Amino acid sequence: MQQKAYPVWHFTLDATAITLFLTYAALFCASLVTHYETHSAAESHLWLQLFLYGLLAWLMADFVSGFVHFLADNFGTPETPIVGKVFVYAFREHHVDPKAITRHAYVETNGANSLVSLPWMLYVYYASAPVADFTFRFFMVFFFLSIFMTNQIHKWSHMEKPPALAALLQRLHIILPPAHHDIHHVAPYDKYYCITCGWLNAPLNSLHFFQAVKRVLRWDFR
């Protein structure tokens, strides 16, 4: 598979998605800061609740990253209308040239995740209330930001010398460590799909979760 050019239309789409995503993420965070004291007065141990919500959002992002990765690796082609060039191609290229992701600039690396998250972020922002839905909005913005960071984390896991902070988080296994992710890059590339932190890879693999989902989606019940 030859590395495709990054056309202007794709860069424009990705750059627009990132700009809108970060704008609404900032609005979410400003709203949370503004209403924190109001909400903390009504609920004791709010900080502990938010920590648990953040942890759950991190795990949910790890699962979603794995599920999307699984779908892109196993279904469709780079020529599939709409999703092929924007989503599928990058995952298929990645198995042919795992280091290709390290040559992608910031916009190309993070545009797709911004694009897929943005509609859901807009819905949550306008359909929920800053005070009544405070903890829900905290959970969702942490989840969206975790998804946003996933491709960057994935890129760091393939870099020879990632930034010092990223390398520290990798060693602590807070984000995806390179050695852990290497398990996915062994043919037939059918396990350890989760790429945010990878915490769910071992339990999902022990349950043969993705293998079972593949059989269901392909109506293969042998």
C-alpha cells in the first residue's frame, strides 16, 4: 500500500474539526469551572465522584478506541464511500507501515477523532444543563477529550523518542505503552485493539470479545 498524499480538502476538514472540537471543549471546561462551587455545595465528596467519573470515561474511551480500531481493521476498504479515505485507510496503512503515523503532523493525526466526536459533543453541550447535568457533562467532556487524545497517544507509542511526559505516562501505563501495543502488531493483528491506555486489552482478549463480535457481524456461527 503506497502512502497516499494528504489532500487539501482532507486537511481543511481535519483542521476545521479540530478547531470546533477544541472550542467546544473550552466552553465545556469553562462551564464546569463556573458551576463547580454551586454543585459542590449540594454534594459532599464531589471531587471523589469526579475522579471516579473521569476514570470511567478513560476506560470507556479505551473501549471505544478498541472497537473502532477493530471495525476499521476488519470491515470496509480504503475505497469505501465517505469512511474509507477518512478512517479506514489510516488503520490499513498502519499495518503495512507502523511508523507512518509518526510522520503525520498534528492535524492529520488528530483530525479524524475530532470529526467523529464533534456531533456528539455538540448534542451534549446544547441538550444538557450546566447545573442539573453537571456530573454528566464532566463525564462526557472527559470522555471526548480522552478520545481526542487517543491518536496522539497511539502516535507516541510508535515514536523512538516520545516527549518526556508521554514517556513517563507510558512507563506508568497511564497511556498506551509501546511494548504493550507491540502485541497488536503481530500477525494476524486480531487482538489488543484498544489504544488509549490499553487497560482493557487483556480482559477483552481473555473473553475472546472481538473474535465473537467478528463472527456475529459476519453471520459466521460455526
